[in-house]
Amino acid sequence: MWWIFVISLITIPVFIYFDNGQISENDLTRIDKLILSENSYYNPGGGKGSTPSLKLNITATNRTLVINYEEYSCVTNKVILDNFKQGDTISIKIDKSNLDNFYSTTFLSKFVKLYGLTKNNKDYISLSCRNKVSTKKTNAATNATIASAILSLIFALFILRPKTKYQAVGQFPIHPILIVLIVWLVIYIAFR
């Protein structure tokens, strides 16, 4: 049970560092004058690993533009479905790393995540809203991890009686808190 406590505490800085994907305008590139090849449509998701999303197809490439995860939380289905129809000209913002291969598609790279969507000078995806949602999700994951660490510690201290060769001494060879501190120190040094 001590290991569950240690693993829970170790994952807290990992959630904070890796899961809180804040995006700035500098991370994005804008592509203008794209024409929709069909009406925008809603994908309800469902099943393992599939989340609700809005999808748009464009004529310049076989790629499908996807509004999902944090960005999906910041838009209204009806607004997108009513305003993005076949033949409309739009502008999008995507991650700069997707620009080089934007016009060529493969089976593995058919979808492009949208961080900005504009039609007739009206923005439909707010980057600040997206970043707020990302922060909320990270905080929720961190709080859940802290709660599981506290519960496993209580369980280990008050309910379990470990049967180890160190039971006579009353301690483990390395204290779990020491392990957590060492791991946090290594993560801090590696990612500062």
C-alpha cells in the first residue's frame, strides 16, 4: 500500500507539468481561404477513448478538421453546425508543427485539431477559454491524485498491518516520503 501512496504523490508534478497544455498565439499558425467541402457535422463520440467532437472537411485536402477536448468545451454545437456549411470560406489556426504536412494526408494523419476557427471576421474558438478549460482539467486530475494519495496513506497506516521482515523494527528500509521527495527533486531539476 505504501507504493500506491508513493506513486500517487509522484504523479502530481507530472500532471501539472505535462497535462496543463497552455497554448499561446505564438504556438499557432493561421491558414486562410479554406473552402468547406461539406456541411460541418457532429460526432457524438461514445465508446472507449472517443469523445464528442465537431468536424469540418475542406476541399484543399482530404483532412478532417476537428474541434474536440478543450476547444469543444468552448463552442456551442448549434452555432458551429448552423454557421459552417458547404462552400463557406473559413480561416483556421493549427499548431505550427502540423503546417508542413497540412496538405498531404495519410491514414494516420487524417485529422487536424483546430485551435482557432474564423468565418467572416468572427472568431468561433476562444484561446483564452480553451486554456482555462485545460487548467481546470489539470487541477481536477491533480486533486484526484492527491485524494487517492491521502486515502492510500490512511489505509496503509490504520488498516493494513504489513507483514515484512522490518516489522520488528517498525519501519521500512527507506521511508516512502523520502522517495517522493527525491523524485520531486529530480523532476524539478529536469524540467526547470
